[in-house]
Amino acid sequence: MPQKVTSRRKFIKYLSFAGGSLAMGDMGALFTFKDEATPDLVAEMIKQQIKGQIVKDHLLVEEYQTDFGRVIRKEPRLIVVPQDDDDIITVFRIAEKYQVPVSLRGAGHTCYGQSLSDGGILIVNNSRLAESEATIKDGLVTVHSRTQWLALEKQLNGQGLTSPVLTDYLELTVGGTLSVGGYGLRSFQYGAQVDNIKELELILPSGEKTTCSPEKNTDLFRYSLCGLGQLGLISKVKFKPIPYQRYTSVFYVLCTSVKDFIKNIKTILHPDFIKEIDHFSSYWLNGTFIIEIGSSFIEENKAEEEKLKKKIGAQISFYKNSVVKDYHLYLHQIRGNWVERYGVSHHVWEDYIFGIDQLEEFLNRAISETKISQYQNILPALYIVACDTNQTRGIPFSPTYGNNNPMVYSVGFYYMVKYGNSSQLQTAKEHHQGFMKSCLELKGKPYLYGWHDLTENQKIQFYGEDYTKLKSLKKQHDPANIINPGVFVNPGKTAAQKI
């Protein structure tokens, strides 16, 4: 097997040539049509009534059978790339009529099969265009959910603006990250991406399009954001951008223990210091923590940079400083190159969110000599960002929701297991089971894009009445469990499964 595969399409091409299989465990199709004629009938109706495409290209079909995790494989019966919202509405209505499950996919950057389809229809809501589908009016950005953040960011930067919160990798769709949360280097200032949404359009399973906000259709607004597509497809959103500052002075702080790391982030994120920075992230590698903090400027200014160095140096010891142009675009490229460096791998990723005291206990449990030796070949990085809970907007399935700490920390364990190494894959899964147990014990929350493997009882323990409420909304708006079945809510046997 080659050591490096430089694109997903090359990865798929290699698998097809080698006769490889991504199936892990018993992941056979859950859905079967009531008779042999129905799938052809449904496919023909959709083909005739939409302006978009039915995917038949072999490489794309293979690509859409797995997600970023490359652990779970599911086979959709029909793959639809809609041209517009009318296409999505048409598919929803036909699916409801014939009781065919529909799964929703943006960039497919999930790790637990959340964006896959088991024998039903897969809607690929992802624009691969370089141009953004966004407008700016009255100080608000309106953008379609299929737009990639990279295209949107380039458009906004050209107008002296930026999104308040950006993830480190930007070839994700707006709708995809808003379905789980969206955290980044500025979350310690602005919360999650979902916390910045002022209004959204939601296409319900019936095909009805409705406008939602904190004041209008409040439940649909609160439970569709971070709702893993359980209540429909978010089609458009509005948010307020912030001024763009092109140059970032980045400071690197080295910590050799959990105790030292906690001490440093308490200093950095203290009210007396935090106003000096607008970026915060950290990562752990083989026993060492590196904290990256940054402060941004509209243009390079040596005098301001020197003044900032003195302010930062008076509070905390840094070992390196550099000025980076277009920092988020730079990080996007670095992150993409980093993932590709590991070649054909299973990505068993998950993040866990805690307050500062729980974070320290969690890291002490996770980083032990025994664990470090097991991490050597499969955990290239442990990534941490901070989030200001004062910015949260009452989104129940946001992992920061309900936390009484003013600042919480997302700890990401990003396992990169060489493709086909079942022993290491099992080790990564077992580690995540242990982390999830600790997360529950320490009253943290998981980030639901990743390898969460939650039981029904764990969902109830983590989310309580909010899980019950989501199930109720699901039953109300999607009684047959047509949209994204099996992704998170488990309402019991559905009409679709009875066919």
C-alpha cells in the first residue's frame, strides 16, 4: 500500500483498483424497498423533476459510501446533487410519499457515519464552486448552506470582513458545521458558529420551507442548529461578520506537563490578559503542550508588534513569535497538508468539552505513561480550543450549552490509523469509549460530528429533557423518521423500517 495518497479521489481510485473494502463490522443496509419496482420509480420521478444531478460516476459513488472517518461504509440507493432548494423540496416530498429515507451530506467531514445513507437517498448539499453564494445587506451576511466556508471567507476578506468563528479546515459547508456547532481560534471571544446565527431557513421533511430565529419558530431554530439534520435541512442562514485584520502576530508557549499547561491557559485567558489576543489554540504531542496565541492587525506595524511582544512577554514566557498573513487561510492549508501526510488512514476523531477544573482532571486521566506508549503511532495530535459560554445562544445540542463555567475547553483526540490496521483501529475505539466515560463522569459534553458511539442511555444522561424534546420535535415534523434516520435520535421502529 502506498505511504501517501494526495486526494480523496485518488484514494477511492486506489481502493477500486485494489478491491479494498471499507466495511467495518455489521454495517449492512437497514432499509429495503417494499417491492422491486419502487426504487426505479422513485429514481425516475426524481430524475424527471429536479434540475440537479443524479450521481452515477463510479468514483463519486464510492466516495459517498464513506465519510472523513473512513471507518463506516454505507451504500445509498440514489445520490442526488440538488441545483437549488426546489430540488431539495422535490426530493423530500417524493421521499415522504414513498416512505424512502433521506440522508443529508455536506462535505462529509463526519467520523461516525452521520452523513451516510443506508440504502436510501443521499442528498449532497455541497457546492464545489470557488465562488461564494452570499450577499451582504444591512450589516448581515446571508449565505446558502451548501457554500463552503473557504469560498465565503475569501469573498468576505475581499470586502474587509471575516466570519466571527472559523474552523481550522475551511472546505466544509456552512450547513455542515452548523449542524454540529463549529468551533475555532476565536471561539474564546465569539462562542461557536451556531452562537452567531441570527436567522435561518429550514426545509422541513414535508418540503415546507420555514424561517426560524430566536424569536420566530424558536424550537426549530434552537434544535435544528447542532441538530445533526434531524428536523430537516438548513438552507440559508444570516450572521453578522466582523472586520478583517489581515496580519496576525502569533506567539508560541511551551508546556511540559498538564499542571504547567493549565497554569498557562489560566494566565492567558484571565480578564487582565485576554484582551491582548484574538486567537487561542493549543495541541499536545508526545508529552509536550504547545499553546498558540495571536493578535491581529489590519496591516503590518513593527512598532505595534514590538509593543505587543513586551505586553505578552511581561505575563507569559513564549519561545517563538512570527507574523502570519491571512492566518486562517494559512492554517487551512497547514491542516490539509497535515492530514494528507498520513496517507490512507481511518480518522477516529472526537472532541470532549469541559470547564477548566474538569479539563485538568480529564487530561491527567488521558495522558499517562501507559496511554502515551499506545499513542505513539496512532495519535499524532491532541488539539484544544477555548469557548466563551457567555456567547452561547441557548442551542441545546451545542456541547457548550448548560455549562456554568465562563470558559470551556474542547479537547480533540485525532487518531490517524493506517488503513486496514484492525488492531490499532480497535485501540482507538476503546480509548474513545474510555474518554466518553470520563466525559460523562466529569459532566462534560461530546462534540457530535465525531466518533461518539453513544448508547441511548448515555444520550439521556448527557442531554436529559433536551433529548426528549428533540425526539418530540422529530415525531411532530418527521413522524415516519424519513430525514437522517439513525443518525442520532432513536424514536423506535418507524414507518420506513416497517416496509
